Amino acid sequence: MPYPHYGNQGGTPGASIRAGDNKLIQFFDDNHVELYNLKEDIGEDHNLSQTETEERDELLQNLNSWLEKVEAKIPKPNLDYEKELKNKDFQLNNFFTNSPILLIALRASGRFSVK
């Protein structure tokens, strides 16, 4: 099952597959995987991906085949994020500098402070 976005409770983009007692999770941010035996470890505390490599590789292959088959949309890193963020900060600062009435209202509301 794909989870292609960031959640408001800390979830990150990824996908998971379950086969028998095993569950594999692939995280799209850094492509690392985690493998758990849910029968023995329902809390997913003991990642078996480094010791159960054969099971890991089989489940990962099955997951990636399924994602391709259903044409799942996999998020890609935005390499321009820092540049865009700096540009937005500049635009926001410029907007406030040129909007004294809005700036006064925001200061009065306690939602904005100027250093």
C-alpha cells in the first residue's frame, strides 16, 4: 500500500507489503527498508531487514513490482526547495515591508513579531 505524502503525525512517504507474518516498509525519502515479523513483534520494535535479507529482498521485489503495475505515484525530492524557500521568504518580507497596515494588524494580533 503506498503512502505518497507527509502526514501531520510524522508519517513520511513510503509503501508497505505484508506476506504471512512479515511486513516490509520502504521509505521513499532515503529508500531504506524495514522488515518486521508481526507475529513475534506486533509493536514493530525489531527491524529484521539486515538479518533476514532473503525475505527482505523477495518482499521488496514484490512491492516494487506491484507499485509499477498500479502506476503508483512515487514522490521525488524537490532539489530546488532551498532556493524556492529563500525566494518565498524574500517575497514575504518584501510584502510585509510594503504593507504597513497589514503589518500593524498582525503585530496587534500577536501572530507576528518583527526583530
